[in-house]
Amino acid sequence: MCQPQHGDILENLRWRWVKLSELSVDAAPPQGDPGVMPELKSLYRKILKCLLAYCRSDRSDKQVLFDLLKGFSYQPIIDLAPLLKFFTEEVPKTFSTRRQAGIMETALNKVETSRGSHEQRYAMFEFAFMPLALSCVDSQERFDALFSKSTIELFLKTFFAIGENGTSVPKWKFIQMNLEHSAQVCYESFHVELIKALSIILLRVRDLESLLSGLHPSEQYLRNVISFLSEFATRATDSATREWSCYALTLLCLKVKDAALNQLRGGGSSLMGG
């Protein structure tokens, strides 16, 4: 399907897959019609198989990969285990580093700019960005390849910049508010994934001072990250969130301390603007 002559077939399959948005649990065909739902499930299993085969090609359009993620909103309709395996195992293990870095950057951009639902935007972060981020935990070399300075800056801008409505509320809070009433996503899971991503960055980033210098105002970003981690380190109801928050907060404090010592030796000002 990567050949130009197959473009119409690809577009038809993409269109049918995206039409799943009209097949929510409430809008599903009535249970009294036993033939309809099995046929739909069989159809979408075949479409998924075709689109996954297409996405494995180096010449595939990256947008198709993100179209597939919209299916996570419809888990009661079809079995998405093959799609989950594709993103959590195949992409981190078999895709080229260049494609992986592009997927991470696109996922962050779509969290903010996608026309999809907030649940679909979160799925793009959880299933496109996070498996690749987690693959960097044990490898500095892999982290350096996937987490460029621009990607880390984009991550911080996506979640810890101030919203554009004139308030002082960071963007992660707006995402939380939009997920709080979702019947499909547990918004607490968003906190955990975001904390994990921060932990990986703080564990592996070599020069926090240089990184923050590209963000303005840098001290505001730092305060927002500290406030976010402190909130969940002290108030989270589940132990996993508290432990990840404490771990990330400890890493951040160590990085800030090291940066402050370096600045004192060089006669500069502190990261917190003091």
C-alpha cells in the first residue's frame, strides 16, 4: 500500500477506521441483531491488520500510525491487543531511531493540536510517546538519540507552560480537567505517565541548566515542575504515584543543586532566578 497506485485503497481503509468514532458503546448496533456486531468486528480486525502492515514500512505516512491510535477510545467494540503490542513492542524494538524520534515529537505536538478527543490525545501520549521514553531508562545512548534538546523543550512546553487564557494554570492541569469526567480514561493514569516521563528525563539529561536556558521564563517552568511533583508526592492516594513523584523530585533537586554549584563557581545566577 506504500505504492502511489494504492493510495485510494489506503485512504478508504483510513476513512473506515476513523469512522469507529461513530461506533461508541452507546451507539453500537442493538444486541437484538446478532449478525451485525460480529460482522463489524471482523471487518475492523481486517482493517487493523492491513493498516498495521502498512505502518511497518519505512515509507509509510506517519499520520496513519496516529489515526490508528484513535481506536483506543473504542476498546469495548473490538480487540485492540494487536495494536497495543505494535506500539509497546514493535515500534520500540524494530523501528529506526529516526522514525522513533519523529513519532515522539509528533505525539507531543498532537497532545496540544490534534482535533481528536481529549481521550484520543492522551492515547497518543501514552501509547506513542511513553513506550519509546521507557525504552531509554537503561540506556544513556538511546536517551541521547531520542530525547534531543528540542524534544525535551517541547515536552516541557506541552505540559508545563502556562495556558494561553491569561491564567497562571499550567497546561497539565487543563488536560487533567478534560480527563476527569471521561468514562474511558482514568485521569490518575495521566499523572503517573507524566511523572514517569519526567523521571526518565531528569535521570538522563546531562545539562539541566542549558536545557532550561531555552525556555522563557525558565524559572517558571522549573517552579511548575516542582509544584507538580510536590503535589503528587504528598497528596496522591496511590503508592505508585507517590513513589514515582518522590523519585522524580529527588532527581530534580540533585540536578538543581549541581547546576547551582556550577553557577556559583562561574559567578552566574541560580536556576530559580535568585
